Amino acid sequence: MIFSTVCLMLAVTLTPPQDGPTAVGGFAAHGDVGGPAKAGDARFEAEGGVYTISGAGENMWADRDEFHFVHTMLKDDFILTARANFVGEGVDPHRKLGWIARASLDADSPYVSAAVHGDGLTSMQFRPTKGADTIEVRSPVKGPDVVQLERRGNQFFLSVAKFGEPLTTEQIDGVELPREAFVGLFVCAHNPDVIETAEFRDVRITKPAAVNFRPYRDYIGSRLETLDTVTGERRVLFTAEDSIQAPNWTMDGKALIYNQNGRLVRFDLETRTPTPIDTGIATRNNNDHVLSFDGEQIGISHHSLEDAGRSMVYVVPIGGGVPRKVTTKGPSYLHGWSPDGKFLAYTGERDGKLDIYTIGVDGGEEVRLTDAEGLDDGSEYSPDGRHIYFCSTRTGTMQLYRMNADGTEQTQLTNDGFNNWFPHVSPDGKRILFLSFPPEVAADDHPFYKQVTLRMMPVDGSSGPRVVAYLYGGQGTINVPSWSPDGRHAAFVSNSIDP
């Protein structure tokens, strides 16, 4: 990441909206700021989740602004993310789109924005006090279509990328917008006689976890999402106020199965309703659960009290029933099921060391497949059963590997600055979808509530990974196989406090 730092102090007061609110999509209101000569407009297409915003305006610069603003009120910290583009060639190269946080709806209000210009210039622009001149910190990225504005107290961060690439970040410190600010999307034509139009998709307003939250004790809300791995389009199917984790896609394509509060839940994709699955005594399940390739059974990892709370692997019918214990040693964390239905692959902690093991579905002796230094995790069979994909910290960072199903020929597939977890192989056996944490997260940790990406690459590593989703999540986002049967979509979980 690239960082620039500017220290500012500003004092502002909150100003109420100038006009009556007109809600659009997930935003409370929209309207023109600064009285541009031509009125702007906004609409929301629920099916595709696309905001189309039109705005005129002379400029957003110097000591006053004119633009069209789709906004809501937010308190404290936030992360605002969208994919955005202008519609058509446009007139002025300095037309702007992006995110903005303002003290008020006054034309000369203090603000901080993430602005992308028509000619590709990208910058974080801000007005330190009411009526002051705008200041700018430029990004080295030109013409991004992924735009993010984040607030952490008095710090603001502009993060941008061309879709598929990692985010590049700029920072300013000491900005004092009010605790509650007007926040949203904007379009400015940079020409009072012109209306410019932009589209915003995959719009996400995220309220992050508190800095002092207690991992595995404090939880924030969850969004159950699907991802089109070809276009990158995302859809939120369901939200919960607590933690839901690790969705599987059922083999018939009709439902997702996820973990919530130690129980398994079936989410019907047609009716979009959740139904608990009865797993008998197994009520303390973690998010390591895997469906058999025939779709008839689900393997789970249950923290059994009779095993001193250690995770053990069980198998239960897909519709629920009496769980059957498979492993006798623990902790054991399930991740893979062989296509022929005969074997399970899992991470086992034995004598303080975490390695990958396999065992017959009916139990018996476990077979150890890895013995390198560090953590080996996330084992998953390829659809043809020939290979097992996994992740390992053996080189110092968490990277992806492939080995033969018997543990031979362990080959590294990724080698970059990210910590890469949980490789999931597409049904056609050609692609891997996985979760990437930033370098500052410890290699052997996959914590909750971080800015992470989902990335995809060919199974043989012949070309490098590309980002297919930028999100706030981590633990529970995509721990288990979650491809749709047709190989076009994947399911995952992102997180946010309800704003």
C-alpha cells in the first residue's frame, strides 16, 4: 500500500437537509447540493443492485460545490465501497464521481471525498473548514473502477483499484468531521450546462467492528452474498444481526447451508428463508462443514463435551439426523470429502502440530499427509479426486499448495505478499477461489472483521490471482467449499454493524 499523510484540524456543525428526503435504494435521500443550473436525479435497479446517478454542477473545488448527492447519515467509523463508471464519453475531462462525507448539505461544507475524474485522475479531496479552499491528495492509480472511502476516527483512507487488482491506499490524518455526517455517492459534471451520468454497482456501506471487540465473544452482523465469478456482480440474499458463517452450496443448487451459533441452517434460495437443520447432539459445530459429492451427507466439526470440547469430525444426513462420529483423535477440523465418497480430509492438531490427515468415512486409522514446519490447513479434494489443495505457512506466509491425494508431490501455487487461505476448486476443476488477508495479519491467523479479498486463479497457477470481490470479513467468509453446481457463482459472508 502507498500512504500519503496530511494533518488537519477542523470544527464543524451539523446542518439538516435543505429539502424533503427522497429515498433511493439503501440511501435515505438524494438531491442537488449548491443549486446547480440543471437538476440531477437518481434511481436504483433492485434486480442488479445498480444506482444510476445524474448530476450537473460547475465544480466541487475551491470554497463551494455543485453536484448531485445520494446520501444517508452515518455515525463514527465506516467503509464505503463500490464499483463505478461514467456512462458515455462525457463532456469535461474533470467531471467527477465517487464517495463523499460532509458535515452538512451547505455548498461550502467541510468534506472528504474519494473522487474519480473523467480523465482518470483519482484523488482524496477535502475542505478543512467551512468556506475554505479544497485540498487534494492524489492516487497513483489512474481510472480505477473500484472506489472506497474509509473513516477511522479523524483518519480517512482512499482505496482504489482497477477491478481485479489489489487496492492502493492514500491516507489523511486529523480530519474532524462531526461524529454523524452526511455520507453517500455523488456525480458532478464540472460544467453548469451539462448533465453527466454514472453507474454504481456492488455498493456496500460497512460499519466495522469496534477496535476493542473480543474475538469469538463479540460478533457483528452478517450478509449472506453470492458472487458471479465471471462478472464480479454480487447480491445480498439475507442479513442477520449476529454471526453466520461458511456457506456451502447444495449439489441440487436449491439451497445454501451455513453455520449460526453452533447450529447448521439451510437457506432456501427460492423463498430466501432459513430453516435450522437438526444435527442431534452436535450443537457446538464450528464453521468447518463439507457436503459429500453425491449431496446426501454433510460432514461437520463438533466440539464434543465428551471429548473435552475438542473438535471432532462427524457425518450426518444432509436433511438432518443422528450424527455419526468418525475421528477419535482431536482436535480435528474437517475441510474435504473425496469425490468417491470414501475419505475425509481434515486438519488435525497432534502433539501441538497442525497437519493434514485423511480418514475413511467409516472411521479407522487416520493417515498423515503433511509434516512441514508451520500450519497446514484448508484441505480440499479436486473434483477428479487426484489432488488435494491446501494452504500452509511453511515458507513464512500462508500460501496455497497442491499435492497428490496420497500426500506426495506437494507443490506451491501462490507466492505473494498476501496470506492466502482456503482454496476451493471449481466444479470443472479449472479454477481456485480463495480468501486473501493483507500482509499485516499474522500468517497463521484468519481473524474476523478485516478488509479482505476473494481472489481466483487457474488450478495449475499458470497465471496469477485476480481479485473478484473486495469486502469486510475474514473468519467465516468462505472457509468451506461454496461453488454453485454450475461453477458460475460462489457464496460467501461479509460483515457489518447495521448502519
